[in-house]
Amino acid sequence: MNTLPPTAKPRSRYQAIRELGRHPEAGRITYLAKDNLTQNPVTIKQFIFGKLGSEWAGFKAYQNEIETIQKLSHPGIPCCLNSFEIPNGLALVWEYKEAKSLGETRIWNPEEIKQLTIDLLEILIYLQTQTPPVIHGNIKPENILIDEDFKVYLVDFSLPNIHGKQAVIDNSTAGTVGFMPHEQLRNNELTEATDLYSIGATLACLLSQKPSSQIKTLFDTQGRINFQNLVSKQISFPFIQWLEKMMEAYAVQRYPSATAALEALNKIEIERLPEVRISHERLEFKPIKYGEIIAQSITVSNSIPDTILKGGWEVAYHPKEPNRRSGYKPWITFEPKQFEGNRVKCEVIVDTSQLLADKTYERQIVLNAIASSPTHSINIKVKTPKLAPNLLPKPSLAVLFIVALAVGFLESLIVGQQPQNLIGLMAWIGITLGTGTGFIGGLAGAFGSIPILGSTVSTTVVYQYRFGYKSSLGFVLGFVIGAATGYIIRHKLGRSLSGNLSGFRTGIYSTGGLISCLIAAFGFTMGIAIQAGFVNLFAVIALALTGLPLAYLIFTQYQILANYRQAVKHLIKP
């Protein structure tokens, strides 16, 4: 086992084990040693300020700086345990940390880089809040230690830079070329931004996987560190911009302090994250009938290469929503609720059976994603329809019934005047077919569906050729009833439907549309029965075929109304 050099023998308390590092130009030598008093390992750093036998300023000249270092108390800074004078210099005894330096090559993931950066900046913040501020002046990978628990330590403090100004020796000899900013290389006054450059250069080495001895290979012709092309695609562009600002050539262009640098870092993500794009900012749901389950699609996409978007949907809190108790069934659901992919089509599904009728609901749905902007809100609006019984326009339906009854009575009179032979039978068939075709044509005309109307007219022309002019008369009578029915369906059932084939289908197949058509048919057959007599078998059958379905539909609708009134207190409020 070696001992310290002869100049340090008066301090025989410490016994050198091996040399850890040497910086001849700056007059610094570091040893791993043993404290014979405590039996603990320590680190001894010698500062040699002159040749053996020459005069130097003396130990007392650095007493203030030494006291400042010994007062430092931070988890990321090893304690300065002792100091003593040696010929032509002095020695500092430091607490030894069982940790590896960043100079040892390894691959770092983005989160490790960010945590390391935060820990280093927090150490600098502590140093910069001392009175006077402490500037390290020689931050590089070899002077940053990290243990197995990812605890970070900053070591190898230089005496002349404790007060941040030019001292006995040049600032340029206190640092390491490649990790020193311009002001330090030119031996100008150091500032709190000086150490930020060194941290930036250290991070550039780690990200580009370059050892500190090769940092010169990163410099471009303008003297700037050019590392961007060597960085993993996982590193975000905002973090690269932040790092570039840390390494600006002039101190005034960098962050003014470690505090400012940390504040800026906390606002960005180091890892390259997806960017969320949503096809809709607002959704409006307009169900046709109460209790309907309706859905709309949202496309979520990500255009950032080499990233995959992951996310999930939830409904934002609303004071009117029930507690998420056991058995609670949400009225807004998603399919899929969780997703992974760069272009995903999601369904937002609304169950109106849990809502009050004829009300407007406004809620927010939230997309939580692992992305540059993690939260995205979309407003949704749901306008529930009236209950079907409340939608039925009773006065209009009464008028429709009377019109249909009159048309049926008139048509029955016309049929009754026909001779009881083959000619009369053909006339009856013609007027009946014409009435049915005219009814469909009237419905189509009310919705402006020209193709269907045109086909009914063409069909009637064929009937007239085959069965005589009575087909055209039946078409006119049926058209009157159909037009009245279509007008009610399109305009009187709670909302106006579009005047096209889609609106035609929607209206006809709705509950109100079926009831309107059945009322028209029932009124028509009632008119026939009044003229032909209720003992007429055909009239009775016609009344049964139209009246029974009509009665069933009306009964079920009012049953729905009764059930709704019983359940209304349990339904979700707007």
C-alpha cells in the first residue's frame, strides 16, 4: 500500500491507497485513501500552486474558500471532512462515495437523463444560493458520480472559483477543455450560467454516447457542440432545444441560473411523445326517439414518427352525475375505451333511456393519452326528444282521420255505382290500386322525393291503360290522404325531417309515422264501412286490420309514458 507523498507525511492520519486522477496543468492530484482514525475510505485532493521550494500565497490565503466548501451541506455533494497544508499547496479530505462516474460508457433512457439533469440542477441551485455563490468550474462526466440507487453526486470542486471571480490561478486551468464555456476559456469573470454550459456539454456526451475525451469530435466549425444527429429518436425536440440553450456560446444567451433552467425543463417532456389530433372538438347527439342508443365516431391520430399513441377515454366530473356506485351503468360509453395506435376510430355511445325526455344535456369527455399534451377535452351536447305520446299532434291527426274518412266514403260511393259485372270488378280493382299508389305518391310528394313520386305516376298510367280512368281517380283520392299524412309526419312529430329519401324513410319507420299511416288507413276504411255498412264482411276485416295495430301502438306508447313517469325520479338530470 502506498503512502502519501513526503510533503504530506505530517498528516499521517491518512494513508493513500491509489491515485484516482491527475490534472498536471491545473496542479491537481486525487487519491483514494484510508482514514487511520476512523478506518473509513476518503478522497484526498491535492492542490499544488508552485514548484517545490518556490513561494506561494500560503494556506491562509485560501482559508475563506476552504471554510465555504466545508460549510456545504447537500445530499448531492460529498462532505469536505478536513484540510491541511502541504509544501507549495494544500490538500482537502472528502467523504468517499461508492459510486461510478458518468465517464463509464452506458446507455441512458430518456427518463434517466431527465432525472439526472434535474438532480444536477438542484445541486447547482443549492450552490448558487450560497453567499457568495459557489461555481464548480469543472463539471464533466468524470466529476459526476451515480450510485446503484441512482443518487447523483457532484465532486472535484476547484478552490479558485468559490467566489465566482478571477483568482490566483486562471479559470481556464480549473476546467476541462470541451466542457468550459467561452468566458472560462478567456479567463473572464464566471457567472451562474458558467456551470450550465458544462452540464449541457456533459449531457451531449451522454446522449451521443461519446466519452469526454472525444467531445472535440462534436464541435462544428463555429465552435458549437453539434450532437443532434447522434441523439436517439426517443429524445424530444423541445429537450434538444433546451439543451442547445444551455450550451450557447455567450453567458447572456443561456439561462441566467440553474433555477431558470430547471423551471424551463419542468415544462417540457424529454421523451419524444406522440401528438394527439382529434377529428372533432364538439359532438351533438339528436336522437329521433326516446330511449334510443346512438353513437358518433371520433378519429384520434398521431403524426409523430417513431412513436405510438396510447390513451383512454373517460367522462369528466359533473355535479348532476350519480356516484359511481355498485351497479351504476354509465349513459356515455366508449368503444374502445382504451386504445393503442396512430389512427384509431372511437365510438362515443349515448344511451338516452337513462335521461329525461325533452331536455338538453351538456357534458365533457376527456381523452387521457401518453402524449405531448396528455389531456384533451371534447364537449358533447345531447338533445333528448319528447316521449312519443307527447309528440303525437292530436288535432292534426283528428283532421287526417276526417279527411281519410271522407275520401273512403266518397270512394265507396263511386265503387257502389259500378255495375255488378266484369267491368265493375275491373273498375273496383283499378280504383283500389290507384288509391294505394296515390297514397304512396302523396307521402313521397310531402317529402319532396321525386323519384318515388315519379314511379307512382308511371304505375298509375299503366293501371289506367289496364283498368280504365277510375285508376287515375283513385290515385287522386289516395294522393290527398298520402300528402296530408306525409305533411304531418314531416313537420308535426316534434322535429322537421329533411326533404329527401333519407327523411322519407326515417319518418315512415318512426313510431309516430306508423301511427299516422294507420290513422289514415283506419279513417279510410271507416268511411267505406259507413257507406257500405258495418255488417259488410270486407269492411269489418279492413277495420280490424287497421284498427287493431293502431290500438296496439297507441297502447304501448302510453304504457311507455306511464313507465317513464314512475322512473323519472331515478333518471339523470341535465
